Amino acid sequence: MLLSVLLAELAAGAVPVSDCVGPDPDVMRVVHDSRSVEPGDLFCCITGAHHDGHDHVEQAVGAGAVAVLAEHPVVSNAPVVVAESVRQTMPLLAAAVVGDPSHDLRVVGVTGTNGKTSVAHMLAGVLDSLGRRSEVIGTLSGIRTTPEAPEFQRCLAAWSREGIECVVAEVSSHALAQHRVDGTRFFGVAFTNLGRDHLDYHLTMEEYAAAKDRLFSPTFTDKAVIVVDDEAGRLQADRATAAGIEVMEVSTDSANASVERQRVEVSWRGGRLKVPVGGRFTVANVLVVAELALLLGTEESAVAAALATVQPVPGRFEAVEVAGGLDVVVDYAHTPGALAGLLESCRQTGPRRTILVFGCG
């Protein structure tokens, strides 16, 4: 896509960038890492905690970059476009250069402190069992829970070409704060919960909550499924509704749940959902998955049948067979809320001693 066409799309969306003086190159990709530049790329100068992309323009152009996006003028043999924020402009360019693939897919975004991975993989499992081809972007599929915008958009574009119908994406608070999913249109989004986590980055719980809140905006979607079991969920639902989002509220209070070591049953829309996955936290996750599946056009009876065969997510209340009469469970829990939920679920197996082994990365 010609650089002038990309800039015209930004201008149409009221995104301020400088005019590009000089050649009008054909941009093949948008990249942010000078080490991965290939001929035809537009190199975006991101300022990070330890490195500044503006210091690597010469390297990027030498590797074949045909244009540069920067936050101030830089010396370059390639055309330079100056934007107020490269972080906020790069995702829009990344989406545009691959044809805005989220408009051709049904993309579902899942955010929350705990439960994102379980919800994403269970929903994909439900869709796959019903013959609806789906993919997942998240903790188990890459280095980051949510990739940087260029990688995110290229994944969507590739799957669109392959005939994938639905993509379920875990959307982290880091990704929202850093605008990684900007330029994406979500068919629907979900909120699981908000607990203490990532305060090394967000500094306060208020900043952390504000990052999550970005996803529940008409800019991204018009439909949401939100767990309202606590104050954070209640506030999120109220804010989303006020913003014009159609909200389906989910609560475990009326789920009449039965929880066993490797099985959960919950009441849902006049029937019972039976899932071969253990853990008290699975109750809310299953209800979110069921509502998202409905949102994607699945019949209630088909949702129930598919959930009855869904496979446990690796590392999420995963039972391990051992000798000696021990019940061993592996779980990725690493926040206070997740650890409390894990221990509560383990103790529901009966009055037995519970040993917790944990560590940190």
C-alpha cells in the first residue's frame, strides 16, 4: 500500500501526522524492531523503558525500510512521518496495511486479571466442536499475552486468508495501555474480574482498572459480557452501558453451582451446563464462555452439548496422576485472588491436608 494512501486513511480518522516529503514508497509491512526489518517495511520508532527506536533509524533504513514513523524529525535516507504518538499511530497503520482484517473476522476480546486463558481456550474449543474454525491469541500462543500491534494484525490477516471464522484474543492491561489492539474491531468483548496484579507497571489499582476499561468502548465493540460478582465488575458493567455498549451481565450467585475435582455444573438459561473441568473459578468462566458462544450465533442446546466435551486448559487446575494416593493439581495461579480460589477449590475435595508449592518467575 502506498505511504500516501496510508496517511490519507489516518487523516480521514482525524489522526494527526506530518506530511511526507519526498518519494511515495509502497509499504509492505509495519514493524517496530529494527532487527526484523525487511525491504519494503515502514519502521516505527517506539520509545521503550530501555531502548529508543529513534536511535536505530539508520540500521532500519540500511536493512531496507522504505519509510520511518517517528515522534520528532530524524536524519534518514527514507521519508520520515512525524506523529504525536508512535504508540497510538502504529496500530492504525498496522491494521490498514494488511486490509483491516478484524472487519472480516469475528474477533472476541477477553480481559480480566484471572480467567482470560481459560475462557479463550474453552470458547475456541466450543466453536471448534461445532465445526466453526477458530484460533486463539494469548498466553499459550506466544511470548506476550497480547502481541504488539504489527504482529497482532498480521495474525488476523493470515487467519482471514485461511478461512478462519472466529479469533479469541486475550487482551492484557499492558496491551490496552500500550494501544496494541487499537485499530481492531471486536465482535464482542468480555470482562472476568479485577484483582491485584501488574502494579509494577500500572502503579495503582485505579490505573490498572482504567487500562481494562479502554476495551469497553464503542471504538472497539458494541457488545460485552461482564461478570458482576464484585464491585469492579459492577462498575465495569455500568460504565460500559453508559458508553452505549450492549451488556450481558453474568453472576455466579444464581448459578446454583456444583463443583467437583474434575467437574463443574451450573444453572444457565433454564438448563444445566456440565463441564469436565474442575475448580470453583470455572463457574464464572463457563458462564462467560456460554454467553459469548450465544453472542457468536450458537444455539443454547449446542452450547451445552459442546461444553460437555470441552478439554481442560493445560496448567489450569490440571490434574496429574501420581502414585501413593495423592491428588496433584498444577495451576498457573500467581495473583492473590487466583491463589485463594485455587486453594478453595482444592479444599472442596474433602477434609485432607493441602500442600501448596509456589514460586516466582
